[in-house]
Amino acid sequence: MRFDIMTLFPELVSGVLSESIIGRAQKAGAIEVHAHNIRDYSKDKHRRVDDTPYGGGMGMLMSPVPIYDCYTAITAPEVNPCTKRRVIYMSPKGEVLSQAKAMELARDYDNLVILCGHYEGVDQRLLDEIVDEEISIGNYVLTGGEIPACVLVDCVSRMIDGVLSNAECYEKESFSDCETLEYPQYTRPVEWRGRKVPDILLSGHHANIEKWREEEAHRLTEERKKKQK
Ligand code: SAH
């Protein structure tokens, strides 16, 4: 999977994504992350990328011109040979990201081009021209799309072959069936601040352990459903 992120703050995304599992996956070639600075495509002599909204109102809006020029440059076949491309705008108006959505993106595409907005957002014509879908990371508003883009890249990447080792496999954790949460887990020491690891996990009886885990996962999932109502 290749990710191309269009942003005014490329260091923000490449910094976050260069550490730990996602950083290791890039070095191993399991995924590619390219952060592109939209400002590099501004033809304005002051390298401006925003302007005031027509009709009045607060704040500044990102101009469609440099974003479009950035998009055409980074998706040119000579530099980006991917054919199954999806263009995503990170936006609080979009569909809220879910494990199911991330799985679909990981499965169906080889290139996600992600646009990060800033200020009051982006000129609507640019969205109508190039964006396939808008994705939100939750029902709240942030100052920019960079953190949301990192969330999306992280979540999709863990489902790409070669990103997680077998020991870190995503197939049995929370939402792996798009619904159930994971059971609680424990490691050494066996007793800590008066709290003991549940006896069943020390029993060595695999079938009972499996049953206990399933029951706990079910209980946690039901508890959270109740809270969300
Ligand atoms: N005026 C816009 C909000 C702009 S916030 C509105 O009311 O809808 C600035 C940028 O941050 C947006 O362009 C978007 O890219 C990003 N952003 C903010 N909150 C987000 C969220 N919950 N999910 C994804 N992106 C978000």
C-alpha cells in the first residue's frame, strides 16, 4: 500500500509515522508513506495557499489551485504507477472511521491519497473535482487533518501483510469481526498491588481459557453498548 499525504505540515505526519511499527513497516517496504507539501505547488510569490471565503464569514479557506497542482504532480504515472487509487479528504463532515472501513480500504486499493485541511477547510470545488470520499475520525473538530490522516494510515497499515508480525496479529483483537472488543490481558508479575492475575489464565487449561476469554469479550462488548445508548 502506498500513502500520499497532501498537507501544509509534512513534518508533522512523517514524524509521527516514522516511529515504531509503522516506521519499521516503511523501512521493510511493506508500506510507503509520502508526505507532500502543498505550499511547494503555490505559484504565488509569497507562497500563499489560503484566502478569505466569498460571501464573508470567519477564517481562511485553502485555495483549490495549489492542491490540484500538487495532486496532478504526485499522481502522474511516471512518479506513481498505482492503479487502484482512492482520494480521501479528512473532514469532520465525513463518514466516521471504523475498523470495517479501514479493512475495505486496505483490501480494495493500492494507493490512498489523503488530503489534510487546515484553517476553515478547503474550497468546495476542489473536493468536487478530485475527492472520492470524506472520512472523519470522530464527532469533534480539530485544527487540521494531519492527526486524522495519521490515524487513518496507522489503522489501515496494520491490516497490510508484513506490517504486524505474527505475534502482533490483528485478527483476534477488538473489532476484528468489526464488532466485538478484546478480552482483558495480563502479564508478569502474577500479583501486583494486591491484584492477582485471574486463576484460570494460570491453569494451563486451553479450552477453559478460550471459553473465559470469549465470555469476557462478550461481557465487555455488552457493557460498552449499554454505555453508548
Ligand atoms: N470549518 C470546518 C472545520 C475545519 S477544521 C467545518 O466546520 O466542517 C480544519 C481541518 O481539520 C479540516 O479541513 C479537516 O481536514 C480537519 N479535521 C478537523 N476535524 C476533523 C475530524 N474530526 N476528522 C477528520 N478531519 C478533521
